[in-house]
Amino acid sequence: MDTLIATNSLTLGRLLARHARYRPSHTAVVIGNQRLTYLQFNDFVNRWANALAALGVGRGDRVATILPNSLELLATYWACAKLGAAAVPLSPLLLAAGFISLLNDAKPRVILSTKTLCGILNEVRPQLAYRPAVTWVLIDGEVPEYSSYASLCAAASVTEPINEVEAGDLMTIMYTSGTTGLPKGIMHTHFIRAMYAGLMSASWRMSPESIVLQTGAIVFNGAMLTLLPAFYCGATYILHKQFEAQAMIDTIAAEKVTHIMMVPSQIIAMLNLPTFNPDKVKSLEMILSLGAPLHKAHKEHLNRVLPNRFYEIYGVTEGFITLLDRADAVRKAGSVGVPPPFYDMRIVDEEGRDCAPGQVGEIVGRGPITMAGYVNRDDLTVQTIRNGWVHTGDLGHLDEEGYL
């Protein structure tokens, strides 16, 4: 019994109920004109979780989303977490062939999408090998042969779902080209996602008073680097439906945003905006750059106009990262930092031997966010994870201080 309690404690579905009890009136989510407290958001998620349960979704099942940024997409992550099901977020920008391949691989019990995508969904439906077991749900409008999200939720209760969920259960499957080129489903358990939440919140100096803005798509794993820490802390999470530089700056100024994550092109768009004024975004305590290197000139510009805020991350969804902390952002501007606590890193040559400082080799690492494996591809899993080390396929070198 003690072991069961310990494993169940490291499950993400518990977070919202905890905040709803102890911080019920604190703002949890802001999306457009929608502002929900933790009590309201927990009720919203519970209703959707119970609606999914009525469709037969339970522990070990999978729920796919083909959605843009929305309250429904965000709620699906947390509803699945409460049920012990795995969320499978797919980009709505994929073509029919891409959806067919990934859905047949993941085999979700429920697929959630929008009325505007019915054309492409109608191409996909007949080509799912397991389609008799699938329920298709639209979040907007009534369309024959599709279930209505609103109707399902209207018939569901806001009571807390009672499910046995353990730390080793899958929480998400993120499809990515990864280290070998072909789309593969990367499996993350509740334990892994709990490590994202706790360790990243500490790295970003996040707190319950933080206000976190996300302007990029949350179907990609990079979004979890701030999404999970925000909800772990009980902070306020603001989600834009899409990136627009002026809207982002206006939101930062109006909401006093403290933490934001951007890809380099978004940082550049902000800096190049004719109306950009550093005073409007002075509330920011963290600007995280990820996804690609930020050019030195832009990095220097950012550190000059908004000092002591820049963080940079290198990583692979398979489960290894390094962080350049804001305290090192100027001194180590040419690096992507060091592994966080509880992580290890090596640079190895083609024979697997450790490289000397300055010698280029493959980046390999290990830590508490190492994936559980690829969906249906044990052969590729053992190629990527060898003796517990994630082989990234990326090249790099360490300086004399051990920075990547």
C-alpha cells in the first residue's frame, strides 16, 4: 500500500485538484476573453474527463487531438492525465497522409478536431485500420457522423474522476522526426512529465505568483517546458491562439507577464517591431529561446535591452537537455549551457570513447526525462537509448568548464 501511494502521488492529474482546493480563486488560464480560476478550470477539465470516460476512455487508452491552441486542447491534456489515458496531440497543419499514418500508429479511442477540418477528416476516416473503435468529436458545430463536444460535456458531471493512475502510466505521446528522420511517437510517462514540471520550474525560477505566456503551438513538446511548470506551481497560464508580435507585447504589458518561451524567429520579430519598447515588457523575468540557435547579434541585442532575462535550451524530445542560465547568458553566450541537476552528459567519438574538451563528437545524455520509448518501434528505441544514455545524433563539444 505504501508503494501504491508513492507511485500514485507522482501523477499529473492530481495538480489541478490540489490547486482548486488550496488556490481556488487564483487565475489559472487566460485564453482570449476567457479567464478561469483554478476551481473553474478544474471543473471544466473534470467535465471533459467524465465525458471521455462515458465514451469508454480509461487507463491505458489514447486520445488524439487535431486542434489549434484552444481551451479544449489544453483541457484534453489534463483530462487524459486524470483518467490515466495518453494525450496524442497532432498538428492541424498535417496532410491527410500524415494523419492516417500517425493515427494508425497511435490507435486512439477518441479523435478530437474542428468543423473546419471535416474535409480532411473525411479523407482520413475510411483509411483507419481500426476505425470501428474510434469516436470522432468536433469541438464546434453539429455535423452528422461526428459527436459534439458541447453535447458530451453538457451530459457530464464536474465531479472528480476516480481512477487508479500510476507514475509509470503514459501521459503523452509526442510525434516527432526525432533522431532518425521518420515520424515516431515518443512516449512520456507521468513520472517523466512530473520531472519536467518540478525541475523546470526551479530552473526558470518560477513561482505561484508567476504569469506565463505561451504564443506558439502547444502540440509540440517544447511547449511542455513552461506549460507543465506553470501548472505545477499553480501559476497563471496565458495561451494565445497564434503568434503575433504586437499582440504578444500588448499582453505582456497588460498582464505583467513574467515568463515566456520563444523560438528565435519570434524573438527577432519582437526586436524588429517598429513599436518595440523594452519598457513595455519590463515585467519579464525569463525569455527562453529554444528550437534553433539564436544568432549572436540578436542575442547581444536582447541581452543589452533586456538584461538578466535570457535563457537558452538545447534538447531532444527523447529526453535530454542542457540549459544556459540567465546568469551565464553573457559570459557563455557561445554555448547552450550545462545539464540540469540529476542529468549527465558526454561527448563521444565514433567508437563511443569520451572526447576531450574542444573535440567534436556526438552529444549523449541521460536524466529523469528520458523517454519510455518509441510507440511500436522497439528496434529504434534500442538504437537511440543505449545503456540508459540517449544518443541524440547531434554534434557538439565541451569547453574547459564543461559547457556545451
